[in-house]
Amino acid sequence: MIKRLVLAAMLACSTAHAAPAVSDAATAAARYARQTYGEKVIDSLASMVSFNTVADEKVPFNMSPQHIGFKRFIKQEAAHLGLDFNDFGHVMVVGLGQGKERIGVITHGDVQPVDPGKWKQSPFKLDRSSEPGLLLGRGTEDDKGPIATAMYAMKAIKDRNVPLKKRIELYIYMAEESDWAPLEAFLKTHTPPQTNITIDAEYPAVTAEKGWGALRVTLPNFGAAVGSSPTVERFTGGFFDSQIPEDARAVIDNADAELEAAIRARASRQRGMSYHYSWQGKRLVIAAKGLSAHSSKPEDGVNAIAMLADALAVQQWHSSQAGMMVDFVNDMIGTGFQGEKFGKIAYADEFMGPMTVSPTTLKPTEEGLVLGINLRRPRGKTTAELTTEINAAFDAWKEQNQSRATLAAQIGEPWVQDNAPQLPTLMKVFSHYTGIKDPQPVAIGGGTNSRLFPHAVSFGPAMPGKVYTGHSEHEFITEKQLMLNLEMYTAVLVELAK
């Protein structure tokens, strides 16, 4: 979906016995895959990236040329590789082998929105030249790179004639980033594999995911501000709900040089931010630039909305709608990302880590100025408890500031996989190829389709401790990591299916 929460220490819990070795059949197939198909995987990824598979509200899925083209490519690629293919609409299944027992590999072919102006080349062209060693493009890490590696892992296994007792099935879902309902409907009539791995998060294996949540704070439209005092006339920022915002903008009427100097001085204490100041008569325009990241990892980004609000905290701004939103962000969220200022909602789980609370979008609508806040909640509180705490904190602020303000909350459930028989195999393969001894499962803030499939856990594609670039405006996977993934996926599939 994915610094990471490596919540179980990688070197903890050393076993008294040596771990079983990866089989010769698995290592031979993995070596063959890399030597034979390394460049083919990159070529396949380039083709997949070329399709803009962002969901478009104006174009139905089954009429989208980009989605149709992507599905056609997957069908052709499967045929070229000698793999079977079934199209179930929103879900494609690419298979290898026979058997009543099946191993599922869960991926998605859709991607998050993108701002082309922030990329050195088109985000829908695989860029190998701008930053040598990196494969840049939307979907390279999330999740088209994993699809390409999985398909060529299956091809290598087929070439090697590895005896399989279990059938391997690659599931490619086309709306993971926007709408899980079609997949949920599909699984009501389709029997999924008995054992599954999702290749949409990180290594060594993910056995817990925080619950996704969204708050919508709406401040009503005010009448035009009167007087000569400085007034925040406009405050906007962000791109989409699952991205830490890289951009924010404020316009202040009746500003003067003294106010600009105070804002500049406060902003200069921040790290990772850049600001551009310009004047339009007595209007001061401030453009803030931070660093985008996946909203499940707010620590990997620099939140432009939160930071710009903090830079403006040289005074209270209640005289306007936009100014009150500046104050709300400062009062209730601040520049931290664990909800420490939002009443009593902050908490943490020993394994899953802390709740995170991040403003992600700020846009004017017909109803008013709307702030979108992304939550990622661990286990430890019930939905009812958390909802009560959120409402209590908001109502207290509302009573003191703006009685017409409204809050809408959507609170998802955290997920924990306690019964994954494939875990020893995943740990064995990961340790073999990385040299990391006694790896342990981890938890993440993101949500994957693992929670919809039996005994599913995530296995890659990102290494622990590395910044996950999916959902950012600088998404990439390194060539080295792509090849390592190809080897590990090949080995894992052999070990699970042979």
C-alpha cells in the first residue's frame, strides 16, 4: 500500500536450532529467474507503468481505456509466459500448475493519483536515466513492480519444470486504491486459495495492519471580513487522502512587512520545509513546500499543511473561515503526528505502534472549507471508545471557537493475522537472501488486501528501514531491489508449492 515500524526487533528471539535451509530447487530457480529474466522484468514493468490506471470518477471502470489496455497487456503477457489467465472484471487471475491446494499471490494494478509537474519525466513512463539505479514511475513500488516480478517468478518455475504439488495463482485487483467493494463481492462467490501472500507492503512479513480512518472537519462560509487587520483570506493544501501533503498555500489580506518577518522567523525553525513569499498589493501570498509520503508513514514526509499552519501561529486568526482553520490545525493537530493535541485520542500498541493523525487535504467546497484528516489506528481501543474521544475533543473546540463547525468520522478496524502457517517459510527465504538472522514479523500503518484472504500476510516488496515511496511524488524501486524481489518471490513460491 508502506523509517518503518519494525515493531519486533529483527535480532530478537534467537532460536536454539539452526533454521532449515532453502531447498536447492528454490535457489536454483531463483538464480535462473534473475539471470534469465532480469531485463525482461524491467521491460514488463515499463509496459505496465505506461498505463495510467488511476481511478476516474467520470469514467466507469469497464469503459476506461487505460484499465482496458492494462488488462489486455496482462493477458498477453500471461500467454507469452505460458501461464493461464482468467478475467473476472475487477480481478484478473494468472495461474501456474494444477492441484486442489493453491498458493495465492495478491497484488493490485491500479495506482494513486499523481501530479506530473513534480516529476523529471512523465510518471507514466519508466524513467531509468534521471537517477541511475532507480526505476522511477507511478506504480513501480506500489504495485506494478511486484506484479512483474511475480509473473516472471512463475515463468522461471515453469521453465525449470519444478514439480509443484500446489497451484500458484496471482490475483491482480484493479481498484485497491479506491474501492474494495468489487473485490469483496468477488470473494463471496469465488473460493480463494488456502494460503496467500500479499506483495504490497514490506519484508520480512507483515502480520498486522492499522485501521484506516478519515475525519472531515468543515468550517462554514463566513461573511467577508471587514476592517484593516491582517486576515487569512485563503488556506489550502494537499492532493489526496492517502498522501502526506507536499504543498500548501495561504493568502493574508492587510499584511505588512512586520507580519511577514514574524512568519519568516517562525518558519525558519522548521526542518524540511521551503517557503516562497510574494506580494499582491497588501496581500501576502505564502507557498509552502514539504515532502510527500504515504499517509501510513507520516514520519517519512514533511506535512506542508501542518507546517504552514505552524508558521502562521504568530497570532490567532479567528476573524475568517480560513484563519479559523489555521487555528484549528494548530490547536488540535500541530506538527506532531500521533494525535497528542486531539483530546485523549493518542495511544499506542506494543506491537502495532502509535495511532497517527495527519491532515492530508484542505479544500474549499460549497459546504465550507473542508479539512481531511487521515488516521491509522492500532488495536487497543474499540471503535466506540475512539469515536467518543474524537467527538468529545472536537465538541470542546467547537464550543470555544465555532458552533457551526461539523465533523464526520469514518473509523476502520485494525487487523492482525495470528494464524499464518507460511510464516516460517517466508522468514527462511528472507534470511537466506538478506543475511538478516532470525527475522520477525512486523506491523504497518497501511492497509492491504491481506485482510480479505485466508491466512494472508504481506511479503515485500520494500525492505525494512527503507522509506516506502508508493503514493509519493517520487515513487521508485531500485533495480537492485527489484532483482532481489525476483529471487525471493521465486524461491518462496517454490518452497510453498513444491
